[in-house]
Amino acid sequence: MSVDATAMERAPSPWTGRALLRRLAIGDEVAHLVTLIFAFTVILLTSLLVYQLFLNSAASRHAFGWHFWLSRTWDPVFEHFGAAPFIYGTLVTSAISLLIAVPLGLAAAVFLSELAPRSISDTISFLIDLLAAVPSVIFGLLGIFIVVPMMRTMIGPALKDTLGFLPLFQGPNYGVGFLTAGIVLAIMVVPYIISVSREVLLTVPRDQREAALALGATRWESTWKVVVPWARTGITGSVFLALARAVGETMAVTMVIGNDPKIATSLFAPGYTIAAVIANEFTEATGKLYLSSLIELGLVLFMITLILNGCARLLIIATERGGGHP
Amino acid sequence: MLLLLGLALTAYAQPPDSTVLLNAAGATFPYPIYSKWFSDYHQAHPNVQINYQSIGSGGGIQQLKAGTVDFGASDMPLNDQLLGQFNFKIIQFPTVLGAVVPTYNIPGVSGELKFTAKALSDIYLGKVTKWNDSEIASANPGVKLPGNDIVVIHRSDGSGTTFVWTDYLSKVNPEWKSKVGSNTSVNWPVGLGGKGNEGVSGLVKQTPNSIGYVELIYAMQNHMGFGLVQNADGKFIKASLTSVTEAAAGAAAKMKSDVRISITDATGADTYPICSFTYLLIPQTISDGTKREAIKAFLDWMLTTGQGSVESLNYARLPKAVVGIEMKNLAEIK
């Protein structure tokens, strides 16, 4: 016993005197503390943001309640506000952009990581990273001057001729609308998918590929059945990064979507998104209820992002259960 | 980051103690003339420096309410309901005039179209849907109008321009007034939205058979063609700086001390019907004596010397009668 006690006295407690100083000198505790604080800053910022949105949307929440999510009217004069057309526009344009960007981005990433010679792959990747850094207003201008006229004269009529029997491709085609916004968004988000997916595919160990080839798989089979499934968590991550950008994009969308808060089946019809209406109307909004409704739209956008991110987590968990990459 | 740098620089270049620094925020439409005025005034009176952020009328009103600026600016006069939200009194000073003009793109039609008030309001209500509708055609004999569908284009961002346009439509068409009303943005019955004057004019240029509306100053600076509008006296008027000042002069007769008068659809043979004042919003009581004197001196200068330079930037100047009323109101600031 007594021996034990002396041993304990001799063994320095990690929190006393010299030992702590030594550990501080090493930097362990400091690094721990600093990174902890920084990590909590992120949480704090997010909570503050939600708190502010919640607080400042009080007037609108009390006036409209949950009806705000379903109402289709947005009338600043008579002060009836509803978010439904904006939620619809946000989801539809994001969905269109992903439908276009995911196959395109994934195929490009597979080519760059699996098939292209390293020098070509690196050059192209550099250009793609440049594309990801282009400000969104530039994409908006690209949309106005190139995509909108193309939509009116070429893409729109072609779609009407071939798929015109679907309600999705009926009605007047102004050049601006859901489909145009979706295409411009796709151009904007595709670099994210390519860039992240390529990096993820490159981290797939060489022996995975070699094992597949050794089992007699063709190059295509090894890529499609081994490499891509191995990397699918990362690829899903890249898709949701792209989705997050598409949902929150403001400038490029408002320049090409037509800014009409209506729910229309036709993809040629003009629409509106949450981010776009906030950017458009916030500066000149007067009146408590009007401002408060715009802020509640911000809250709605935040909740949509939250729901989508939750779905992303679930999807990742579900795919991981299916085997493949640990 | 830039903001921080800017703050650091202003702190570094701290002016001497006698300098009066005034902060203001608000409307974007008069920003070019305001920045010219503030800089001209600073040259003439080096001890007064006015910093104006053109963040939009709504933002200007909010900041003035919160007391973060010394005065605000708005394209829309504050009504009693809005004034009631302030815990101090506001005096509104018209500074310059702006007008809004209809612009269109009809393949095969190159001349200037004439629009009656009824035609314009019915187009924007979605009741007149074809260019060869008799409401448009009857005012334009000799012009061969196509039977195509009209594509209506409006501003998507909240703006004083939209306020003037919808204020005019409310006055000339009771159905518009009851269904849509007037504000910086409204619930449009039909049409596509473009962001800013450039967004509207871009959409109009690109979309065949479309009609939109832009500020007169924007149309003039970009050499755009625009249509004539019938005024309350039945004459078709092409907007110009003189026809806009004319409208204000006609309306000034009805103005006593309240300058918050709408001058759309004003009477008078040569008045252009779609125009309005833009306002500075000044608190009636300013406790800081040096600031108060500086603001009063600036307003006095703006109403006299300042008016001389507005036309160089394509704004219409205030009519003499309005300047007289404002000079009287100026004495109310205490």
C-alpha cells in the first residue's frame, strides 16, 4: 500500500505544475483547446443564424403559421405572403441541374481518373477548378446571352417536337424559365462534381483495380463494378455539395428564370426561387410583415438545406450497408 | 475584408475635429446625382463630408429607423403608416424627378408607338394579349401591328421604378388599383421579371413582341427607343426632362406643405404622366447642433445651386413652386 502511495505521489498528475507546462510546450493541450473553440464557433454561428432568422420572422410566422409553406400568393401590396412557388422553383431547378450535371460530371471524373493519361488529366482538372471559381454573375450573363436565345430558337423547339406530348414540354417558350435556370445551374455545379469525384476516384487503392483485372474483369468492369462503388460515399458527397450550391444560387438563377412566382408544370414556364426573391426584394422592402416574410423565406431555405443534408446522410448510410467500401 | 480595409483607412485618415461627417443611406435611382452633389458640396465646404450608401429605399428607411444614419433617401414617399413606425418625426424633401417609359420590341415595327392609359394598364393586367388589339391599334393609325402575343416584362427586384409605374396604373385603372395596387414590388397578373433596368431592357431586346418599362434616364443613356404615353389631357407625350418638370409644376399647385404628393397622371397639356419625385428623409429634430446646421446648409445648397447640375446627369429638376415649399419646410428642422 505504502509503496503504491509513494508511486502515485511520484507519478505526476497530468494537470499539475511542470507536467502541464511540459504538455503545453508540446502544444497538445493548446491545439486541443484552439481547435475545440474553432469547432464550436461553427456551431455557434449556425445557431446564431437560425436564432436571428427565427426571431426576425416572428411577425410573418404569427400571421401565416404553417400556411406560409403552402400558400401560392406573394402579394407585397395586400400583404399576403406564401412560399410555395419559391420552394417549388428551388427544388425543380436544383433537380434539373443535378439530372444534367451528375451523369456528365461522373463520366468526366471517371475518364480523368481512370482512362486519361496523367498529364491530360491534370491539365483538364486545373481548368475545371478554374471554372468552379468563376463568379456566378458571369454564369448569369452566359445564360442571358447564350443559353436563353438557344433555348428559344433551338433547344425549346427541338424538345417540343420530340417530347411535346409530355405536359413538361408544353406551353409558350420565352427562353427564360425553369429549364434554362436548371441548365445554367448544371453548368455551374458540374465542376464541383468532377473535381471532388476525380479526387475520390484517385484515392481508390491500386490493388483494388489490379485484383479486379486479375479476376478477368475488363477495364470497364473494373471501373464500373469496383472502383466507382468503392468511391461512392465520396461521389455522393460531391453530388450533395453540388446540390447545396444549386439550392442557394441567387444571381445566375434570377437572371434566367423569369422571376414569376407561379407553380407551373411546364419546364418552359417562368418561375422563381427562394434565394432569388430574397435578393430581389429585400433591399426595397418596407413594412414589417413584408420584411419578416422575406426573412422567413430564409428560414425555409435553411430548413430545406437541412432536410436535403439529412437525406444525404441517410443515403450514405444506406449505401454503406450494401457493402463495398467500408 | 474590403469593408474592414475601408474602415481602417477612414480611421487612419481621420479628418480634423471641425469636420462634420454625415452618414446617409437609401435609394439607388438618384445615386449618380447624389454622389455628384455630395462631392461638389464637399469641394465647396471642405469641412462637411457626406457618405451615402445606395442600398435601396427599403434599406435606407430601415437604417434611418434604427438611427444608424443621419438621414435616409427613398424613391417612394413614406405614407402615414410607415411614418408611424418611427419614434421621431420625418420631413421629406423632394430632390429630383424621375420618369418611367414603356419600351418594346416588335419585329417589323420601328416607329414610336403611342399608348393610351387604358392600353398600358390592360396589357399589364393581361387583358390585352395581342399587339393588333384595337386598344393599341386605334391609337396608332398607319402602324402595321402584328397579331402576335404580347410578352409582358416587369422588374423583378423591388424598385422605385416599379412603384411609379404601378402608382400610375392604379390611378388610371380602378381594376388595377383593387386587384394589384402600387408598391416597390407587386403581385403581377402576367409577365416575366428582369432584374434592374438592364435586366428588363435585356429581356425586351431579346424577346420578340415584348413590352417592358425602364427609367427615362436609363433609356436616354443607352439611346433606347421608347413609346409615347397619353396624358390626362388626352395628348400623347414623349417623356423628356422638360415634360417631366412640367408634370411636377402642375402638381405643385395642389401641394401645400405636404410634398408627399403623387404626380403621376398630372393634368396639363404638356405633362408626361408617369413620373415622380425622389426624396431625402430628414429627421425633424436633430440634437447635434453642428450636424443639424450642416444638413440644413446642404439642403439649402441642393435646392438652389445643386439643381443647376441635375440635367447634366439626365435628371429633371424641381419646379420653382416645389423649391419654394421645401425652403419653408427647411425652417422646420430643429
